Amino acid sequence: MDNNRFNKFFSAFILIGMATVTVLATALKFGPADLQGRWLLIFAAFGSLMGVAATVASANGRIITFLFGLLDVAIYGAMCLINWKNGSSGLGNAVLHFAYFVPMQFVGFFQWKKRGSNKGGSVKARRLDWKQRLLATGIFLAGLIIAYLIIARFDKSAADTFIKTTVVLDVLPLMCNIIGQLLMSTAYMEQWIFWIGVNIFSIAMWSVTLQQDPGSSYALIYIVKYSFYLLNSVNGLRNWLILSKPETQDPR
């Protein structure tokens, strides 16, 4: 089976699998919800499906990634804002999505357009050189420490421990998301290392939740969701290693 055919079958597997998980997650919450809650569930489910489509399109280097991605991050930001207005947490996530992830979809669209993805083919991907990799690693580690110190200051889940596991599991995917989005929008192959990190740390975070509350079917669904994302990220890394081969790179 050639690479293009494999990607078609694999993309269909991810899309169908994630659509099934999203429908199950929505159905579990739909019955007990009031009318407004049901509309919000549908809204959130649509955003999740857009996120799935964005990750699959990104793995294949298609510029439509950023249309799906814009809908995904805007809807998720809106849901976080609604949660905050209803008295729950979510303001930080809302600000992060509207101030960073939404603008980065436009950056990514124009960057990928410059690199040929608007012509119906895959983007002309590139790789970081060793200096850029050191810089990305340094930014990631510095951001990790800063984010941990800020979030740990307000976290009350384990105030008596030296290292707060819940905060660590919170800031790791946060920083992987930020660096991954930057590298994705600028068409660098190394983005997939960070997306793999996002998915592994998210699986770990929801596994802890499930361990603390074995009856949490929602946590189990998120574990399955991020497992699908992890599979797609590994395939994305495989694809982008091909797309970013030196002999196929655009020198721009």
C-alpha cells in the first residue's frame, strides 16, 4: 500500500473513531441537560469534530487545517468563557484561545499559502536547525517553569506538597500546545513532537482523574479521544518527516 492510500484509510479511521467518541460523550450528557445545556453540548460537539478534522488535515499538510482549527479554538474559547461566566474556571483558557490560538490560525493560513499548500497539494514543510531546536527547547522549559509557578500559586488541590502533580499535568500539555501551535503555523516538522507530548500528558491527566473517580465515564472518553489523537500525531510525524526531507524543502 502506497503512502497516499495508507493516509486515506488512516484518516478515515481517525475521523470515524473520533466522531463515535464525540457522539458518545454528547449522548451521556444530553439526557439530564436542560434546553440551554443541550444546545451548548451540540455546540461543543461540533467544535470537537472540527478539532478532529483539523488534526487529520494537518497530519496530511493541507491548508484547510486552519479553517477547521479556527472553528475548533474559537468554539472552545467560547465554551471556556461561558463556564467562567457561570462561576466555574475557564477564563485563563478563554484568554489563551482568543489571544493566541485564534490569531495563530491566520498566521498558519498565510504561512502555508506561501509554502504552496493552497494549490491543492501538501505544504512544503521544513525542519528546525540545531540552533532553532535549542531555542525551542529553552523556550519550552522556561515557559514550563513560569507557568508552573503561576498556576501552583493559585492551586489548592495539593497545597502541602513540594511538587504538585496536578499542576505538572496541567502545565505540560499547556506548553506543548503553545509551542506546537507556533511550529505548526510556521510549517515545521518538529511540531509533532510537541503534539505527541500534548496527547501523552493529556492521557496521563485523565487517567489520574479516572483513578480518583472510577465511575467517571467522561474521563474514560477523554482517554480514548486523546489516544486517537496520539495515533494521528505519530502518523503526522511520519508524514512530515517525508514532507520535510531536505531535497524537497523550499529554501524560503
